Amino acid sequence: MKRSTVELISAKRDGGALAPDEIQAFISDYLAGRVADYQMTAWLMAVFFRGMTDEETVALTHAMLHSGRVLDLSAVPGVKVDKHSTGGVGDKVSICLAPLVAACGVPVPMVSGRGLGHTGGTLDKLEAIPGFRTDLSTDDFARIVGDVGTCMIGQTKDIAPADKRIYALRDVTATVECVPLIVASILSKKLAEGIDALVLDVKVGRGAFMKDEASARTLATALVRVGAGAGKAVTALLTDMSAPLGVAVGNAIETREAIDVVCGRGPADLVELTLALGAEMLVLGKKAASEPEARRILQQAIDRGDAARTLERMIEAQHGDPRVVADTSRLVIAPHRSEITSTRSGFVTSVDALEIGRAAVGMGAGRARAEDMVDPAVSIEVIAKPGDRVEAGQVVARVHLHEARPEINARIAAAFAYGDEAPAPRSLVLGRIAT
């Protein structure tokens, strides 16, 4: 006998498991208006406290995935592989990674997001490129992936619409921090792209959603298990986000830094993470048999200029100005520059990624609410990293604004801590979980 909506809510409230067909019907009824927002909210809160089994999470992912259009990229030859990051400060990896991997022969269809809170968004960074459009149709998306090898757009109204509606409720009802709901939200959007495999970058630390390694590992393990349950090859890397990634924090300036990577430059930590994630993608994409071989292929694509040319082609296909790759000065940076200096001689012991991210939001580089606009030109350069030796008065950060804002400078300065001894080195990649 079919259980009613109230019975499904109470079953989950009491710790029971719902059958896959019950979850499918519940999501379908919600989209059709037969389940009210307040009933969905009650069910989400029950899930928050009671959790879900892997079978339930797979069923929820499947229901949200098939609430809209699932792209068919079968006409695109090769194993289609995407990458998803759980978000951090200075994380511009997607912009250099997608064209680099595509230049090595692995198609990369990528549906990305906007920044919210202290974490930046790939779409905001890409839209700092003059003319660049992320609001393409799914048909254009599929065509560009076939022609160029990669395309980066935002979630359209026909990709996992159930996720979009449910996330809006989670955001205002304190049910965001729930592993099965996070897993279903991420995977429903990613699987709708028509991918065959997925590499996950699960961030750990002050600037990440998951502040400690145990929580990040729990999320990564669940994502890998549920992705495998949905028939996809999934690998996750746990990566450090205690300090900002790279030097640049902001939109245009992060896009500049990502371009530097595909052109053979860029800060060491950003280059290393790009190669680590890219190697996983090439192995899943059957273009390399091992991580060392994959790294050699990726480096060759950078050295020969193939990655830069692929980025130019993607930008042009998405109506942007491809000249920014050869001339990054076309990406505008705010004119008023000020410097943050060390308060003492010694070692930088930490750079608080969360505070840097919050400062970026305060200056307009990010958004506190989904409807806020971002300023692509304002930015922070984090010049000194944990472990660096500095002298009193040495420049540790630069701030780019349209006018002086002492309160922003003070907040950035407070993110730096100093000591007499260098902190213990921390690995960029903290762990790996695979199917």
C-alpha cells in the first residue's frame, strides 16, 4: 500500500528507510505541487537528523537527476570526465584544468557555480573575461564540448531543477550541512552533464566547507560510493584549504592566474593541484595508465601551447575575447593599490583563508546573498605563505580597490600570524579515495 506524504515524513523522522520508488514519487510530487514547501522542509530536517542509507542517497540522486534533462554526449568520442570542488578561497583550478585536460584528449563538460559566502565561484571569474557567456543552452554546451573539448556553463533551468528548488529551501532552513543531501545535490548536477567519470576535490581547513579531515573524508567517501552506485567511476582527493590557494583572490585576478598556469607559469601550489587533479582525470579518461604518465602528458600540453590554444578556443566559442590568454592585462584590476606589511620579523605561521575570503566579500569580490552582484576588478594578492621567512615591514599582501578602505586592509592584516619558528609543512593533497 502506498504511504502518504505525512507517512513518509514520519517514517524518516523515526529513523526508517524509504524505498527508492517512494523517494522518486516524493520528489516528483514536490515538483508537481502535490507536496508543499513546508512538507519538504520537514522531510529535509528529518534527513538532517536521521541521515540516509546509501540506497536512499542513490535514489534521491537519481530522482533529482531525472527531474530535468540529462545531456546525451554519446556523439562526443572518448570518456567524458568532469571535476568538482567543494569550494575554497583562491580556488580557480577549473579555469586552467578543463582546457588542459581537454587538450590531452579527454572531453570535459563542466557545469559550474557562482560564489556564495567566503568561497569564490568559477562563473564569476570566467565572466570577468570581456563578453564571456556562461548562460548557454544545453544544446550549445554539447556542441562546444564536441568541437573544443570543453565548455563551462552555469546550471540551466532544465538541469536538475529539483535540486535547485530543494537547495533554496535548505539554504533558509539550516539543513545545508547534511552529507546525503550534499551528495545528492552535487552528483545530480554533475551526472546530468552526460559524464562517464568524475574527479572530486574535497577541501579541508579554515577556508573550506569541511573544517577537519575526518568530516571531509566522510563526505568524500559518500560521494565516491554514491557515484559508483550510480554507475560512474569516481575519485576524490582531499586537499588543504587552511590558507588561500595560489596568490590571487578575486575574480579577474584569479582568471589571470589560471591563464598563467596553462601558459606554463603560475604559483607552485596552484600548478601542483592542477596537475594532481588533471592526472586523475587522464587516468579515468583512459589517456594514461598511471599518474606519472598522466603528469608527463599534461606538462607536454602546457609546454607545446596546446592548453593555451584550447582555452582560447573555449573562450571564443563562449563569446569571450580570446586575446586575454596572450594579454592578461585585458582583465581589468581595480586601480587603487595598497600594501599589507608584516608586523614583525620571523615566519608566517598561518594565513587564515576564511578571513581572507570574508575580506574579499566585504570589498565586493564575493556575495553574501545569492542576488548580490560581484565586482570583477577588486582583489587581494596573498604574497606571503605559511612557512615563509619575512622581515618587519615586508609586504605580505596587496589589495586592489577603487578607493582606500582601511577597514578591509585591517581585516586582511589580521589574517596573518607570525612566529619565531616555521610551522610544520602541510601536504597539499591530504588523501585519496577511489572506487
